[in-house]
Amino acid sequence: MVSMLIGAMLGSLVAAAKLSPRGGLRFIGESYTTVFRGEPELLIIYLFYYGGTQVLTGVARSTGSIGSTDILNMPSFLGGVLAVGIISGAYQAEVFRGSFLAIHRGELEAARAYGMSAFQRFRLVIMPQVLRLAVPGLGNVWQLTIKDSALISVTGVAELMLTANKAARSTHHSLLFYTVAGILYLVMTSVSTPIFEKAERYTSRSFTRPK
């Protein structure tokens, strides 16, 4: 959930950058989505955790906070959550961008003709439609994020996959514990599906024509 929220904030900013008329912002947005959608998720998690440890250690040594032989580790949970959140943000950015581009241009022109300010157009026209169009795509990103969360076990975070791995290695009942872990992941993704379907109906309520 935390990673999804981080991804939503980053995705919104990156989508705005990719839609910006300024070439520099578009380049930054395109670079972000290209890198974090194109690289393996596990590699990004390793870079954030082990690379973050190296950066924190270097900063702490330069300020004299620790000795020259000491190491300041990146917190496992923080490194894993940030990595998965940034990956999620790259996918959410494309969902938000595509949703904005799907809005009929005539509606935005009509809002300007009515004299709406930029904030009013965003709040009353753009945001409701972007949410309506983005919910199905966000449901897919949510399921990808749940599955990516299994990868942060490599940082030592005691999440489901790491717990199953430890249980399997200590009891030698690998089939049992990995099967249980698979079932639990399936339950989480299955439970989230009707939630997003309900959210899709809710955000579309003002756009549904009466029969």
C-alpha cells in the first residue's frame, strides 16, 4: 500500500512532466518511465538497498558520524518500499498520461469558454475523468505491485515470501510453504479485484447514461 501511494504521487508528477509543453520536463518524464519500466525490478531493488547503503555510509563518514571502517545500512523496509514505489510510479505515470489524453478536447475547450480557471478545469473536468479512465489501469498496477513486493525479501524485510522461504528451509517442506505463499498472494490479488471494480463504478457514476 505504501509503495502504491508513493507510486501515485510520483506517477502524477511524471505524467504532468510528460504532458508538459516544455521539452526539458518531457525529457525527464520520458527518461524516468523508460529506465524504471525497462530495467528488471530486482536490479532496481538491489541498487536502492545496496547503493543506498553505500551512499549513506559515504555521507556519514564524510560528516564524521561514523568511523572509517563502519557501515551505515539502508533500512531494509525503506529501501524496498522506495524501490517498488518508484517502479510503480513509472507504470502509474503512463496510466495517468493515457487517461488525460483520452479526455475529449472539446470538453476542455468548453470549460475555457465558460470562463473556468485552470484550477476549476482541473478539479471539475480533468480530475474526475482522469480518475474514471485510470481506475482499470491502476488495478493492474496494484496487482503488479503486490507481486513485486515479494522481491523485497532480498533486503531482509520479513514479508510473506521471506517468511515462506525461511519456513521451507528450516522444515524442508518446500512444497507446502511455497504453495501456501502462492495461495495467499492469489487471495490478496483476488480480493483487490472487486474493490477496483467498485471504484470503477463509483468514478463512472456521473458518466453513466440512464437506461
